[in-house]
Amino acid sequence: MVCAARAELMWSGLALKNWFWRGLFVLHFTSLVFAKEKKEFKAKLGERALLPCCYELPSPESLNNYRVYWQTIQTEVIQAYSAGKPVPSSDRDNSKYVNRTEMDLQNLTLLISPVELSDNNTYECIVQELKNGVYQYKCAERVVLVVVADFSKPVISADVPKDACGSTEVTVSCSSHGGFAEPRVSGILNNMSVDWQINLSDSKDSLYNVTAKLQLNLTEEIFLTCTIEYDGYKVSSTYTLNKPKECPSPTPSPQGAIIASSLVLICIFLVAIALLFKYFWCHGCEQLRCSHYPVPQDPAVGTEMKEGVRGVIDLSEVISEAASL
């Protein structure tokens, strides 16, 4: 008889457990049918999130007549009260919310603190009221929690050569890190929008790091703005690129000047030799003609010869001075 009594108690316990899970399934199905349009709430990473429920009790003491469940859309139970008493945490589906969540016993608001990236989810609040010994559906509501992490202030830098002058190709980069959700990068260059080449990467803690690059032909002073936008938030920085200096006019090299001077001296030397050759050729012809046909001596001829010799001497002095230069 004792064995029969134990068997009966075992079967009764299994039946109660079975009915408990069936009740959760009915609650979830009821919430799908009667839940209103989802509301969206945003919370910063590491801060507090307050998610409202669909019903507010007359007083905290009246919780004895209600059954309240806070759970995720995946039916992970976060907070649960039945007949005014909390359901033990060991009976919940997910322990990651333990010691991070509380429920207000009157307005049934769910508090999550501190907020983690994994809290980015859809949550349900389901309320049932005890009437005539039976829990009846009261209301259900879904809320969406959007977790946001602030990106750092963008850092803008430009790769400008030190000796840049005139038109110069420049690579501008804009980087920011440690944010969530996935960012969008935009820019303004002298009051005109620009498109960035974006490189997005994930850090170990699932936060985003972003680096954007831009190729510019720098010909004038440029005012640049880089903006990081993420889930309704944004952070930006400005940067100024100065106009490059004018390139200096090309100057002839010393080697070119030496070559030019040498060519001038060679030309002068060749001209002098030609003049000397012509003079002596003409003088020789004159002497030959005079030896065959003697003519009276004219004082003017001697004077012309002296002037010719003096001209040759002056020309040789010019050539020597040019060579010394």
C-alpha cells in the first residue's frame, strides 16, 4: 500500500509539472493573439533599461491575485510571479538575467541593469488575473529593446607629402571605434557631400570599429566633415586641409651653364681663328702681287698694316679674357 501511495504521488507531481508547462504554452499563444503592436525602447550599453508592461495593479498587495510573466520572444523567462510569490530563479529558462533584472510589484515595469549587447531583443509582458479560482487572461504586450553603444569621436588624418606643391593627391582617413549598431559614414567637403570607402570590423566584444578613406586632388583649401551615424545617434569631427604652396620656377642646373659658356668660348675662338686666317691669307696675296709689280710706297699702307696688327692683338686679349671667365 505504501508503494502504491508513492506511485500515486509521483504521477500527481508529473501531472502538475505537465500542466505548468502547458499553461506557459497557452500564455505564449494567448500573447501572440492578443498582443498589441510592439513598442521600441532604446538603452545605452552599460546603463539602465525600463520596459513598461500593459497593466498596472491597484497596489503591490494585489499581486496575490495575479500571475505575471516577463519573457523574451524566444520564451526565455526573465521574471515570473504567481500568487504574489516569485518563481525561483532555478526554474527559469535563462540564468543570464539573474541579478540583472527586477520587476516593479505595482506597475509591473521590468528593469534591466546594466544593459548588455545580448539584451538586444523583443520582450513580452503577460498578465493573468485570478477569478473564481481560475487565472484568466488580462493583457499582453511586446516591447523591443534596442541596445546602442556610442562610437568614439572620429579621428581625421591626411597623408600630405612634406614637399607637396601645386596639385597634390591626398588620402584622407576617418576612424571611430567601440560602437553599436552598425554605423553609416557620411561626409561634407566644402558644402558638398562625399562618398567614403568604408572598412568595417568587429571587436572581441562584438562592438564595431570603422575606418573610412577618401582620395582627394588637393588644389585649394578644403573644409571636411566626417559623421558617424548609428541607430538615430551621430557623432562628427571637422578637419581643414590647407592649400599647397606654389611650385618654384625651374632653374637651370650649374652643369648646363658650364656647357653653354664652353660653347660660347669655342665659337669665339673659331671666329678669331677664321679672322686671323683671312687676314694672313689676304696679306700674303698682297705681298706676292707687290713682288711681281713694284709700286711706290704709300704712307697710308703702313698705317693700315699697323692698325691690322693692333686689331689682332685686341682680339687675342678678348679671347683670353673670355677664357678666364
